[in-house]
Amino acid sequence: MRGVLAICLLQLLLQHYFSGATIFKMTNAVCESYNKSWVEFGVCRLRAISRNKVCLNLDAMLHHPVTNVFVKAQLMKRANGYKPWLYKVNFDGCQFIRRRNSALIRLVWDLFKEFSTINHTCPYVGMQRIRDFHLRTEKLPTPIPTGDYLLLIDWIFNKKTQAATNIYFTFVEDL
Ligand SMILES: *[C@@H]1O[C@H](CO)[C@@H](O)[C@H](O)[C@H]1NC(C)=O
Ligand SMILES: *[C@@H]1O[C@H](CO)[C@@H](O)[C@H](O)[C@H]1NC(C)=O
């Protein structure tokens, strides 16, 4: 009898623990180059470490120096297909890296800077890497609504879109 009670209590505790957990993880990653003589993706892959932890590994080879980067980023949220949600930002990547002058972009940057080789000023050339990047709730200043999201990023070098990286992720709020 006491054993059964203990198991019930344990179950309740576990249920409480798991229902209170926030889930914030990537579900898909798509990398596309529109000009392979400039940008070539090697790895562009998610790897599940555990049920709620998924890592992104990405290699992008830049065959020519990139001295001028324009980044077009748009966050979409799923509701009968993906619809634009809240943020759409276009910025000069070389300027951002020099001055860190936008709070919003810094937020995304802070999520992944320590996993990448791109923490230096322009130009970029050769192999660019992201290793074992994963999303961490504690890095978010405020929770976002539960849902499926898509972060679309177009990489514009010399005024033409040369590549795109699209990351799908899911966020489940604390219940
Ligand atoms: C593709 O990349 C090459 C190498 O950097 C560049 O010379 C060329 O202008 C690019 N093509 C387009 C359409 O941007
Ligand atoms: C990124 O570079 C800046 C400036 O060089 C440096 O202060 C900072 O510690 C670097 N951050 C990481 C995570 O390497």
C-alpha cells in the first residue's frame, strides 16, 4: 500500500515537472545556395541529443571574400501555413558585427554567437561553421506564444541574394 502511494506521488511529481517544462527546439533546417561558385553548403543538419534538445551543425564554404552582407530576416508563425509574425528585419551584417547597434538583432546573435566561427568583422572567406547550436529558453528575454515558427534568412552579397538559411522551431510555453 505504501509502495503504491509512493509510486503515485512520484508520478504526480514527474507529471508536474514535465508539464511545467518549456520546450524550445529546432525541428528542421534548410540551407540553399543560389550561387554555388560563391557559397557552398556542406553540412546543414539537425541532430537530436534528447527529446527536447536538438543541435544544428552547419558548414558554409565561401569561395570568394564577402565584404558586404545584407541580411533579410523574417519570423513566421504557423497558422494554416506559415504567416509573417511580428518581426521582419533587414540589416547590414558588416555594420552590425562592428557596432552591435541593434537590440533585436543582438538577441538572435546572443543565442548562437558562441557556437559559430563568425564572431569577427568583415570580410568573411573560406569555411564558416556552426557547431552544436541549440536553443535555450533562458536566453529569451520574454517567452513567446506556444507554436511552430520559421526563421527565414536571405543572405545578400553584392546586392543579390546568394543563399538562404531557413530554420524551423517550436516553442511550448510553461503550462
Ligand atoms: C556568383 O558568385 C560569383 C563569385 O563570387 C560572382 O562573381 C557572381 O557575380 C555571382 N553571381 C551573381 C548572379 O551574383
Ligand atoms: C566576440 O568578439 C567580441 C569582440 O571581438 C569579444 O568581445 C567577444 O568576447 C567575442 N564573443 C565570443 C562569444 O567569442
